[in-house]
Amino acid sequence: MSVTLTVNGTEHRLSVDPDTPLLWVLRDELRLTGTKFGCGVAQCGACTVLLDGMTRRSCVTPVGAIDGASVTTIEALEGPEAEAVRAAWVKIDVPQCGYCQSGQVVSATALLQEIPKPSDADIDSAMAGNVCRCATYQRIRAAIHEAATTLEG
């Protein structure tokens, strides 16, 4: 079967099994390795991408179900929210091992695009599906608040 996806602004016509998870198409077919494999069951968030502007766990998203969709990975995440999140991540020194960070940054960016000044509860809700084995959750929350303040001012 042939599937057409726009990934990071470029249209790709792919001959893949429609049940192939988006994660493996991104990593193996398109060589976009910023999106990580974590658990394989949509519980850790390491594989988070934007699908038509909404966060989606790519490890459980079959490409056959998203034919014609637009996918944005960490490699092409841009805009004022993405820049503010990246700057805050560096300023607050969020990552330790860094493995989960692409999913964390994608989710935080999507949150700020939807809610420019999120509360702690908004942040906790939006980031709940992103697991950090190093437990930097306090720094993640602080960085999202920092990014929101940067965007505000």
C-alpha cells in the first residue's frame, strides 16, 4: 500500500505496510531519529510528534490510519513557542540523560500554542503522558512557566 504523508513540510509517498507505526516510518524510512522509541505502548511520550497540529504518540499510530496527514517532528518544530521552550530548557537546565526530551519539548510547545499562560494544573495535564526517568518534572514545569513568561513579555 502507498501512504502519503507531509513530514516536516515535505510530502512523502511511502510504500509501507499500513499497520507500520509512524515512529518506524519516521526513524527507518525517513531517517528522522529525533523522535525516540521508549515503551512502544504510548505510555512514555518519547515518541511524541505533532499530527495535524495535535500531539500524538507515533509508536501506536499506524500510517495507514493517517494517510494525507501532516506530521511535525522535533527536527522541524518551530515558531515562537518552540523557541521559547528551547531557550527555557537550556536556561533551567532541564535535561539529565535527555532521552525523553524530544517528546517533552514537542508536548510543551503544543501546550503553549494552545494555552499561552498555563497553570500548574494545565502543565501537569498536558505533560502527564511524558515520562522522565530522571524525574526532572519540577524543572520541566519551571521551564514551561519560563517559556510562557518569555512569550508574554
